[in-house]
Amino acid sequence: MTELRDFTSTKSDVQNTYSLQHSSMTMDAVARSQKKWSGSQIIMTIKNALELLETFVDESDPDVDTENVYHAFQTAESIRKSNTNLDWFPLVGLIHDLGKVMSVWGEPQWLVVGDTFPVGCKFDKSIVFSESFGDNPDTHDERYNTKFGIYDEHCGLDNLTMSWGHDEYMYRVLRRNNATIPNEGMNMIRYHSFYPWHTSNAYRHLTDEYDETITKKWVNEFNKHDLYSKADDVIDKQKMEELWKEVYEPLCVKYNIGGELMW
Ligand code: FE
Ligand code: FE
């Protein structure tokens, strides 16, 4: 198996997406996106979102160049095959990237995909392509360019304003629709792309004890499946349909996301 997350000899799309993201992801840009999407009136089901991802390829991902729906089922099935006794865990695998539908609706990929990081404080060197933050206006704004920026020491992950993308959006969609997935699962969705924290251990001056023990453990557990299932065999359309009917549709119902949701 070749190395995953190798950004050195990577597709030009990957680099372009990150450089656009890093030069444009400001406190203001995040606030605008939060406002825009919290007022969105789009109504559809989880199944509709999966179908939309049949047309979507993530330009920031050096490891995947197939439509995202395959990655959804590969991640979910990798978790299910790990014999977890937590039935919501495979469901989290299936839906973790559904926030990428924003892109199908016209949002540029820099506001949808890629690794995430907090805004409102200094951008950490461990972020991939961190040199491209030189062009970000917040890098030159003294309210935001210090170690703590607008935050208090150990304020906790949930008090950070994260860069806008599919993680934060999907988390908000689930909250907005009163999903009953346990907190561990909600946090997997919200922070799965926060590689600078969960893999590089940056930003520990801002996280709290709970983040560093419980949340990090679960996010890293999730991450194994998110990352390493990308090398697994692709699941064909008919199999996906069967899995949906037999396994995932009933789980959506159980966790209160079985019907039409507001996106
Ligand atoms: Fe993702
Ligand atoms: Fe993913």
C-alpha cells in the first residue's frame, strides 16, 4: 500500500485548493458561512445526500479520486467490520462527509474540504501547506495573530471557531435536526479533519482535559477507518443499495435522522 496523506508530490488541485483556503479563511469568512448555512432552507433526506455525493470528487484529498459516495460506504463498512458494539459508530462513518454536499450546491471547495484549523489565533505550522497563510489577512491582524488570539487558555474545542468546512456544517445539520447520535459520534464528525490537533498534537494550549482524553481518543479511533478504508475494495452500487436498506436506513431512523432534514 502506498503512503496515505502524502502532500509532497501531490495533484495540483490539492495544492490549489489549500492555497485558496489558507489565503481566504478569515474570521469574517467563517462568520459569513455560519450565517449563510444556518439560514438554509434546503430539505432532503440522508439518502438524497448520499446520492448527491455520487457526483462529487474531493479536490483536497491526495488519496481518493473517486466519487465520495464510495468513501462513505467504505468508511462505514470498515467500522462495522471492526466488530464494534456501538451501532451508531458505522452510521457516523456513513454520514461523516455528507457536508460536502455544499460543494454540489455551488460552494467553492476551499469552503468545504481539506484539513481544518481554528481561526482567531495564530495559524499553526503543522497545518499542511501552512506557508500559504502568509496571504491571509488575519495573519496580519493583531487581534488574531497571537498564540491565544481571541481565546482563553484551555477554553476547550467547542469554544473555538473552526475553519468552515464539511465537518462543522454536518455537525450543525445534525444538531439542527435533533439527531440523537451520542456526543462521541458528534465530535468525530465535527473534528475529523482537525489533523493539526488529533494527529500533530498542536493547539493543546486551547483544548481542555476532556478534549485531550475522551474526544481525541474517539476521533483517532474514527480516523483509522476514515483514512485506511480508502485502500479497500470499492463497494458496488447494488451492494451499497442492499447495505442501505438492511443496515443504514434503520440506523438513521433509530438516531432520528430517518426522514427529511433541514440542510
Ligand atoms: Fe471528511
Ligand atoms: Fe472522510
